[in-house]
Amino acid sequence: GAVVSQHPSRVICKSGTSVKIECRSLDFQATTMFWYRQFPKQSLMLMATSNEGSKATYEQGVEKDKFLINHASLTLSTLTVTSAHPEDSSFYICSTGQGQNTEAFFGQGTRLTVV
Amino acid sequence: AQTVTQSQPEMSVQEAETVTLSCTYDTSESDYYLFWYKQPPSRQMILVIRQEAYKQQNATENRFSVNFQKAAKSFSLKISDSQLGDAAMYFCAYTGGFGNEKLTFGTGTRLTIIP
């Protein structure tokens, strides 16, 4: 089946720096990519919807200037956590959309630790 | 807005026995999809089973089956002949009809298999 490759799987960064997370669709074109955040022992919370060639749509309460999403091509969507702080430490997961006849495909996730 | 509720934070079952995980949802739409996802310790999201709302027949995938009660907005997952590899977090998820691709997840149920 289709594969979404997410990198890095783990990253530790210093407070105040920025971190970029990439999600690549390896054998298909993803016009839409969803970015989720998952706190320990909690569910996946949608942060934003990324559409190729247009601005991302952010969920209520998500700071768009802090979580920059770029979907410049049909195979790559990126999430950049800017000026990271310890409270941004979390597990971030991307996924493709759920189509009529296809399932959603998830990246492997990125564990971000801000120290 | 659609909501998905899982009332069982944790469940346990003896190996080879059967366990049922509960899920209820709220929607005003008539056409939608429901899913059960498994998240093992690796945290990779794995699709277990999917149900189209317009289908009256309950979905089955090997040892996994669902009890879909549309009027009651209930969607439970039955795991038969439980195996050690079934231990994971299980998330119930919802997505709307065609063109609405994002997934709304429940809070999850942690399933433990007792050898």
C-alpha cells in the first residue's frame, strides 16, 4: 500500500530554536495532508489541514505563526515548529486524507522534545 | 461538530478470549465512515477495520468484527481469540461523507492481553 515517510522520528532541540518535520508520500500524490499532535496517553488532535499549493487551514486554538505548514508539492508537506518551548514537546503525526475508496495513511510520527 | 467517545480508558483480556471495545459518536450526517485504529508501542497508526454507514452489514476482518448500530450511533469492536500482539491503544475514528476527509478520533482504549 501507499507509504507516508515522516522524518525525523525523534528530535531534541533547545528552547527558542525551530524544528522542521517532513512528511513525504512515496508512491502517490497527496493533495491533502493532515497534521496531528498527540500528548502522552492521549488521542490524536488535529492541528491543521495542509493543501498543496494553498494556505493551510488551522484548527481553533492552534497558533499558525508558531506551527508553520508548507505543502509546496504533491509529495511533500512540512511542519515547522518555530521558537519551540518545552510545552511544544509532543508527538506529531501526519496523515493523508481518507478518500472514498482509500484509507488514510499515517507517517511514523515525530517525537519532539524541547529542552 | 462530530464527536467520538470511548468510555473505556483501559481494558484487559486473557489471551485467546474475546473482548469488546465500545465507541459512540455524534453526527448529523447520514453518510459517513467509521474506523478502528490500533496504535502499538511503536506509535504507528494501523487501520484495523472500517465501516461505511450506508452498509447495514457489520464489517469483519479475520478476528476483528464490529457491531454497528446506526440509530444508536454505536460502533463497538470485538476482538476474538485475543493474541499478545493485540496489545495496543485502540482508537475509534469518524469521517464525514465524500469530500470530508479528516478523521476525528476518540480518546482511546488501552488494551492489555494477559498471558
